[in-house]
Amino acid sequence: MLDKIKVAFVYVPDGIVRNIKEELELEGVELIVLNDEAIENLDKIAGYNLLIVDFSGNREEASKLVRRIRGASKFARILILVQVDQLYILENEYGYYDDYLNKPFKPHHLLYKIKLNLRLLRLLEGGISKTDQFELLSEIANKLARADNFYDTVHLVAKRIAKYLGVMRCSIIVVPDDEKEFIMISTSDNDRLFKMPLKLDKYPEIKEIIKTRRPFEISDVENSFILKEFNRELKEAGIRYICLIPINDINEFLGVIFIRDNRERHLSAIELDFMTLVGEIIGIFFNNSKFLNEMKSISRDMASEIKSMEFTLSKLREDRDFLNDLIQDAIEGIIITNIDGNILVFNKTTEKVLGYSSVEVVEKMRIQDLLPQDYSEDIIEEFNNKRFGSRAIVSMGKKLLIGKKKESIPVMLNAKLIGKSKDFLGIIWQFVDMRELINAQEKLVELTENLEIARKKAFTAALAGTAAHEMNQPLQSIMGYVELLMRRVKEGTLEHKYLTTINQECERMAQIIKNIGNITRYKTKEYVGSARIIDINEGGEDKE
């Protein structure tokens, strides 16, 4: 085992060493810095675990140094620092160094590299033997160390792990300090999915690794007790296997390598140990970059944003429920469709008028099914062609809707386009049932006709009464004079006969005048040709 960790800096500027010296010493690392006559003082650094050589100054001296050190085989690992415009040095010195870092860099980049190489030293001492595993560790370490775009790099790391294990998906996640949610920073099968906050309550397997801080597998997802609430959902998603590897830096838990596959499988103990080392390498990088603070900041911002979104969502639900109640309880019939006519909303008044329930109609029928065949397609075509423009409400006038019993129902129909001009989303159809109005109009016509008849009757009765009164006066005078004349002539004479006839006709006229005076209603009868006259004998009051 490495009893004492020793790191030697050769030709490295004091300012660079000073920026990381304190943190390395806090972790128990022994440091030595040699900038002058380093080759002559190799004995001072004999037995050091890691040698860091800067090639950006005296390249010839640096080259001689690494060759002599490598030849002496006294140093476990050599890390060289190379200017970004002098990468040819890497080829020239190939075989004499173990790792490199491009200059310029930030202090935390170098700190990460140092910790990584010390971790690899421990792996070598522990007996790691598989070349492919060591190459994967080196590849991941180099990708993270030279990360220009952090999220792209982590995505590549996730893809590389997924490829190495042969699994469906590998995600890299970070668990903030509050442990109420986690952030998926990248996933192997989607390079556009990153920095996604997720609720921890829906991932009991991640809650479990947060509790144990140790790697574990779920080889049979369908029958897992931990996932009992989500077995069916995961099965439908095709997930049969889950493995979780902690991302640690020393004893600090930072996140999880979240592995899922569509086959039941099992990693060997060696593979689990290896993946644990991968998690530690990622953890070293997380803790020695600004990334972790960024994630914590994102987590805080996301928590605040989620609360705000939840409040907004709650208000939107309230507004939606209010509008839904308003639509459902409206006295007018309301149907809402998309631009193709598929029915999305069918309110209670519409149910009552057309006889359909909303369950029978919503997302199952089109507005065309409720309109006469000769009109239904035309109106949708007019909307689709934007012939109505962007007017707020389009009046369709009096139309017919087809009820459930195939009856035609007259309505007054209006329509309103939903959405902005050239980007219409749907149509609100609003109508009023015209049947009661039509019935009322018919009754009004009937009442008007009856009123006219009554008015005529009243007029006739008044006219008849007036006429009877005016005619009765002269008739009484005539009948009086006739009676006087009949007293002066002898019976049997021709004069008496004439007067008797006049008197009889006057009495008949008096009866006619009496009948006219009693008229309260009238009835006509046929007269000469096609003419009709009032039957004054039938115009009096009804008799019991």
C-alpha cells in the first residue's frame, strides 16, 4: 500500500504550485519543488509517487529529465505539462510519460489530474490487470481533464460506459445536499437531455443508494420489492435491469452512475469494483471543478422555479376548472373542436339539445357529424382556407344540427377561431336552440290572428248595435202611421190589404233589427254568386 503520498514538481512555476499546495497538503500529500538543477538533484525525489514536469520552459532539460527518470524506474507515474501550441512534444516524448495536461489551464484542472493519477497508482498497486479497463479509465480521465464543454464531455463519458458494459442506457446524475431531488446531467442515448431536475420520490432505487452509499444491482426489475410501485411502468418501458454506482470523492457522496438495460443480467464482482473506480474518477473531477457548485446553484434555482411553476400550475388548474364550469353551465350550446373538426369539448346544454352525452362525442366524433351533409364539409373547408380571416366571431346565421335521433334541430350558430392569424388551433361553436323561439313565433301568429278576429267581432257588434238603434226609430214611426191608417179604412178593401202587408213587413224588419242589435259574434253564409254575407240569425248569444 502507498503509506505516504509524494508529489514532485519540476520546472513548474511557483504560482501554479502555490494555488494547489494547500489543498494537497490538507489531504496528506508531501510536496517537493525542483526548478534549478533538477537533473543533478534526482536523488532528492527518489521514491516519489508522481512527478509533474513542465515542458513549456526549457524543453531540452525537461526531455532529458523524463528519460532519465523513466530509465531509472524509480517513479510510478509521470505527468507532463505542454503548451497547447506545442502538442508535437507529446509525440516526441511518447513512451516517457503517463499522462499530460495542456497549458493554459486552471488550478482545479491540475488538481484533478494529480488526484486522478494518484488514484490510478492505487489501482496499479491493487493489481488491476485488464488492459481494456485501464484504457477505459485513462480515456474517461483524459476526456474529463480536457473538457471544453462540460455537458458534452459527460455525455461522451456516459456513452463510453454504456458501450463498455453493453447496456441500453447510462445516465450521470448529481444529488444536491438537500436530497429531495436530483439532476440528470447527461444520458448516453440523448445528447440533448441534460441539466434535468427530477423528483426523488419517483426513484426509490436512487433513494436506496443515497442511504447505503454503496453500489447495488436490481437484476429482476419486474419482481423487485424496492420498485414495487413502479414495476408495471418499468416493464412497459422495457427496463429489466438496473445498476447504480455511487460517484464519490474520498468519502463525499456526489451522485450516481445510473445504468439501465432491457435484459436481465448481472455484473461480476470485478466489474462492480471497476465501475466503483470509474465513479471515483468522475467524483474527483466533480469536486475539483466549478461544476458541482453550478449544480447546487441550479438545484436551488430549480427548487425555487419548481415552486413557482407549481403555484402557476395550481392557478392555471383553477382557471381551467373555472372556465370549464363556465362552459358547462352556459345556457348556450358550446362545442369546441380542433381545426379539422374533431370535438374536444361538448357542454351540458349541447348534451340536452342534441341528445348525445359528452362521453359519446368527445374525441370520437367530428362537428361534421352534427351538421347536414351538404354543409358540414363546406364550413370546415372555409375555416381551413382562412376565408373568414381573423375576425373574432363569425355569424353563421340560422342552421340545422343533427340530433342523436337524426332529427333536424334549428339553431342560431356562431363560430370563433382559436389562436392567432395564420396559426389557428381550433374553433369554438356557439349556438342557441331555435325550437322554442319558432314555437313562440307560431303561437304569436296564431294569437295575432285571433286578436284580429276578436277585433272584427267587436267592431261588428258595435256597428250592429248602432245600426239597430238608428234604424229602429224611423221604423217605429212607420209602424205607428200604418196602424192609424188601417183604422180609417174598411177591412176587405184593397187599401186595407196593402196596409196589412206593409205592417207585416215592418214587423219582420223590426225582428231583423232586433237580431242585428243582439250580434256578439258573426257567422257568414253563402249569398249570390261567390259572395258571402253575415248570417244575422246565428250572430246572437249562445242559448242554453
